[in-house]
Amino acid sequence: MAELMDTSTSTDATSLAAPPPATPVESTSAEETTAVAPKVEDSVAVVETPEAQFWATVKENPSDFDTWVKLLQVVEQQDKTFAAREAFDTFLAKFPFCYGYWKKYADYEQRQSGNATAKEVYRRGLTAVPLSIDLWMQYATFTEQTSKASDLDKIKEVKAIYDAAIATAGLDFRSDRLWETYIDWLKNLSCLKDALDVFDQVLCVPTQQYSKHVDRFKELVTSQRPVDILSDEEYSQLYHEVNAAITAQEALSSISAVPTASNSPEAVTPPAAAAAVSTPSMTTASDETTAESSAVNGHAVAPADGDTSTPASPTCVSSEEPADMKATEEGGSIPATEEGTSVPATEDGTSVPATEEGTSVPATEDGTSVPVTEDGTSVPATEEGTSVSGSDEGSSGSAADTVPPVEADAEAAPAEAAPTELDDLAELKMLAEQEALAKRDVKMVAGIRERIISKRYAVHEATQNDVRKRWSFEEGIKRPYFHVKPLERSQLKNWRDYLEFETKEGNADRVELLYERCVISCALYEDFWMKYVKYIESTKPDNVHRIYERACHIHLPKKPNIHLAWAAYEEAQGEIETARQILQSLDAAVPHIVLVKLHRISLERRHEFKDNTSKIFEEALAQSVSSEAFNFYSWRFARFLSKTCHDLVRARTVMEAAIEKDSGNKRLFQQLLSLELAQGDNVDEARVEVVFTAAQNSTLLSQNAKQGFAQRRLQFLEEFGTSPTVLMDAYESYQKLYKKSGGGSRKRTHGQDGGPSSKMPRLDGSVEDSQQASAFAKANQALQAMHTQPAASAAAAVAPQAGYAYAPVAGAAAPTAQQPWMQMQYATAGQPAATGYAYPAVAGQTWQYPQYQQ
């Protein structure tokens, strides 16, 4: 699988065979047309073909899936290889999860260019959508039908494809057809051991048709000899376990051990003999057919009643005979002598008894055995054709009347031996032993089969439980394939719940495969790719880049969030240039998105590429299509120049350019003012005054905005001003604006100049009701006269305004040059007393934190 994927990954659309050149006939036809009627072509409007129309549509809107389908239908029916390749390659680069079109593409290449090019298309398709069960099966079938390798090499090649498919997509809940096809292919080759190995794998996988796999597994076990389907190790283990169990049962039943010499209907091969007659898995091939039965314990092995197994094919079966067996002319087995030497067979294949020394007994012309004496010499038969028994030590029992008479000296022939009762008992005993051994072999076969199934039943129960837990989630997946149409919310929720469940189960392989299935159905949903990346980052961090690349380059080329996350990941890995390219590509794909520009700026700033940062700011200002965007970038650029580059002059230039383009924007004046005030102890009072003056002189700012700047100027001069005259001038300007706007009693509409409808900002940033603010203003106006007198007579000099009572706060300090204010307390009927600060000739809203007292 790794080799397959590596090869296909390096394959590009441009690696396919070049399109054939135009034929001479086509070239001549074009030239003749041009030469004969040039004026007609100039005068007649060119009519676009459907192919050209479809191309124009998809180039304008690459996501128009329906038009793509129509275009592919057109080019598929033509013989224009180059045009077809261009259409298929462009479409599949945009929609690689459409596995059906990979099959169409491969079929087209097979017709036009041959099998090699079609095979390359299959490999590219499996790289793009490795979980496509259909594509894997079609690729295996294609390889089996078109491979020119030898039979054994072809089988190995196809088996490698099936193994890769199982390793890649075998855990898919809906992969049943792949498993079934693979097992059937192995059974057709009589590779039964490999088939059982595949069953062992699928029985552990929760699939939609898991119960069907169990039934097919039982069918294989009950229809084949255990020695043909089990590995040598497992067969040896089960043989000894079952043999020991049967022996123990016979011992309990007081049944003596049975001699192993019989012709049972179905016999169990001991492990030693099984190694010689077992069918190896996908190994050597032989053109000779093997013997239909093997010998075990001195008797032939034959299928049990109802056994439908067939001999293994030459591809998967070894042709070697067991070491302790000799074949007859018809292929039958002959037991060996006690010394291990073989016993010759008769012409019809029947066995010939041996002497005690192990020498063979000569047969008659019709193949029947002839008795021998103690020294091993043959004994001639009687005229009636019966054999004559030798001495007590050399005779082997009664002789059958199957030996035809031979010519011999009548005088030398002994008298015919009559059957005795002892001979009959021996024959009965032998038959009983054969019957007992046959029954034992049947028990052995049944016991081994039972243990094969029971050994895997625990796995089946666990798989059944896994299927039960996942069944409801799988039922909720209504569209497991890719489509451009959006999914229903219920299906999206089902995928999220399923992923959460599988993650909690903790099987990393299943979780990863489920994510792969999910991003096929939900390929156009950014959040599922982000969840996938987050999971892989904690389990297989080396794969994070590959997933980001698939998501951003193929499926989500214009989704900002996942691109920004990818750039941040690459930057964290130290890949600064990669992160820069990601953001640049995104900025080109979706221009005019402020967030993308800011991420580019932040990347360059973090790594102290100040020149690059300035270039991106300037690029953003040049590409701005709205005044809001231009103003935003101007302020951010000015702050960067001031804070990072410490270039206040250039920062002022940027903001002044913005104000010149949008002089009615109050926020720009505020930002420029903040820029000047942010210099700490180095605040330039003159530069600040320039800003306030520009705001007051603007013809596009509203009166409320100008009043706000006048108030702000007053506060600045109080805190940082150096000239009392300038302070008094600022107060007078504020008073004029305040009276012009209605003394603050008129309510401002919400949103006008950024102010609230009935609230009035104070210098400390808090708010007061407009009625109270008006009262404070009137009170401070009355206090102005007091500060024109010496501090000692201040209280006496104040003439209370109608409705108000004034009094200095007890212990309040008198005004000085450094602190030209005085704390006063005043109140009116129905209102609690309030405390404020009054200044010489300045009685505007200059109080701070009024404290209400009863």
C-alpha cells in the first residue's frame, strides 16, 4: 500500500501521455478551408460549440458542478484526447472525491491510449479518494484482466491490490463488498488458508453485514478439511487438543486404544503428515495434479460424508508426497513395513503383506499374495488355487480363495489349510478396529471444526457489540459520498456526534478513518477539517501539513479561517516562508478581507521585517475600495510607525493624508490627537494645538463634534498647558460653542457623532443627566465673579444666583498660581448639595467627581 500510494502521490496530471498530434488529414482540411473561403469566415459570425460554451461557464464559475458534468459528457464522446484530458484533469483537481469520474477517465484512457495510461489514472484516483470501495474493486479487476505477467506474478499483483484496499478502507462500516470479493477470489484459486486469514480480519471489523461474514466463515470451516484451511501451527495445536480430549474420554469409558490401520471415510491428518500434504498459501505452482487422498497412520484419508471440498489447484497446492508413503500405479497408498521399507504393490494396486523380516512377498500372476515360509521363501499353492500355510511362526492367518492355481510339483505341495475359528475371530477383530478408528476420525474432524469456530466466537461477540453501538450513527448518514449540495443540519449534527463518540472509544485507526469518511461528505465544511486537524495534531503530528494542504488547496481555497490556522501552524513550526506564502495566496484569492491583511502584517512584524510590514500597509491603502478601509489601515499604519518604528513624523503624514481625504470623520481627528498625546512626557503642546485647530476649522465636522474637541482641548490645557492666556481663550471658545448648541439642554440623537441621546460626557469619562449638567454649568458661571476678587473676600463677594446657595467647602484651599481652583458647595431647592471646582474666569464643565451630599 505504501508503495502504491507513494507512486501515485508523485503522479501529476501532466505526467500522462502527451496527446497524439493532429493527423495530416485534419491539417490539410483546415488549410483548404482557409484557402478557399477566407472571406466567408470573416463575414460569418463564429458559432461557439457546446464544448466552448461549457468551458466559458466553468471558467467563470469553477464551482458550477452541473456544467462540469455536461462538459465531461461532451468530451467523453469525442476522440480529442487532449481536450478530454484537460477537462477531466481540471474537473478532478476541483472535485477529487468524485470516484465515478476517475473510473470514466480510466476507461477513456484505456480506449484511447492503452492500459498503461489507464492504470496510472486508477492510481491517481486512489490517491485522491483512498476510501472508495468501488474504485479499489475496479482497479483489481482491471489489473487481473489486463496484466501481461505470468499467472503467479499476476496473482501476486492482484493480491497486493486487495491487501492495500483492506489496509486502507477495510475498517469502513460499509466495506462488506470489498471483503466478500477478496474472499471469493481466494476461494476460486483454492487458496483456502489465505481465505481463512481474511475471515479472521473481517470478523474483528464492525461492518454493516457482519452476520453474513460469520455465516460464510462457518460454511468454509464445515465444507473443507481442517488441514486445508488452517496454518500448520494452528492445526498442530488443535489436533493435539482434540486428540487429548478424545483419548481422555475413551479412557474414562474404559475403551482401549485403537490400532491406527484402517480405511476410514474421513480421517484426520496428524501434524507431521499435515506438513507434507497441507496446501501452502499463495506459494508455488505445479502443473501436476496431486493425489486425491493422503495416508495417515497407515490408512487413506478421504473426505467425510457430505464433504464437498475439491482438491487444491496447482497454484496454491504443493505436489510433494508424504515421506512415509509410496504411491501405487493408480495413486493409492501402501503401508510401510516395520523397518520402514516400502511394500510392492500388485498390478491392480492392492497391497502385498510382508514377512516378519520386512521383505516383500511375491505375488501370483493375478496379483494375489503367496504365503511364505519362516525363511521367507514362497509356498506354492494347491491345485485348487488355495495357498498353503507355513509354520506357526511364519503364517499370517487364513488364506483367501483369491489366489489362482499355479503350476508346481504336486508332491512338493503341502496339504490345504482349512479355515479355523481363530482366523474368523482375527478378521472380525480387524473389522471392529477399522470401524472404531473411523468413528474416532469423525470425532477428530468434528472436534477440530468446533474449536475453529468457538475460538473465533468471542471475537464475533465483541464485533457484534461494536456494530450495535454504531448502528444508529450509520443510519443517520444519508449521503456518504461527496456532493456540492449542502447537507441537512441533522446530518451535520450526526457526523459531529459520531466523531465525538468514536474519539471517546479510543481506537485511533477507526477515529482517523471516520474523519476521512466525514471529510468526503462534508468536504466543503470548514469546521470538520479543523476538527480533523486538531485530532491528528495530538496523534500523528507529521500528518497535519498534509491535511491542511488537502483542505486549503483543493476543497476550501477561499475559506479564510482554515488558511489562517494553517499559516499559524507553519509559523509555529518555524516555517516562516511557508506561512508567508499561505497568507499571500489567500490574500490573492479573496482580496479586500481586512483580517487576512492584518495576519500578513502581524507575521512580518513578529519577525521584525519592518520593510515588509510597511509594504503590506501601503499595498492595503492602495487597494482600499472604501473610505472606511482606508481610514482603518491609515490608523493601524500610523500606530505601527509610531510605536514600532518610532517614526512620529511619518505617522503624522499618514494620518494627515487620511484626514485630507475624509475631513468630516471625527474619529480620524481623535486618532491623530491620541497619536500626539501618546508621547508620554514628550507631548508637544504646539502639535496638539494644531490638531484641535484643524478640528475647529473643519467645515464638515458637526457642531457637537467641535464642542467635544473644545472640551477635550480645555482638559488638555488644564493638565499639560503652560499658558493661562491660552487656557482662558480655550474656555471662551468652549462657551461660545456651548451656547450655540443650546447650552447642553437640547438632547442629541443617538449615534450622532458617537454620543448618546440624553447623556453628556464628563472629563473623567463618566456621564451625568443633562439636567444636572446644566445646573452645574449655571452654578459655575456664577462662581466666575468670585475668583476675580481676592481669596480672602471671596465668600462675601459672591452674590447668590436666584434659586442657588453657594458656600466654600470647609477647609478648601484658596486658589494659587499652581492650582487656580477652589472647591465650592452649592445647592438648590429639591436637590441635594453638590461640590465642584471653580476656576478664575473658567466656569465650564471643569469639575471632577461631584459628590452628592444630603
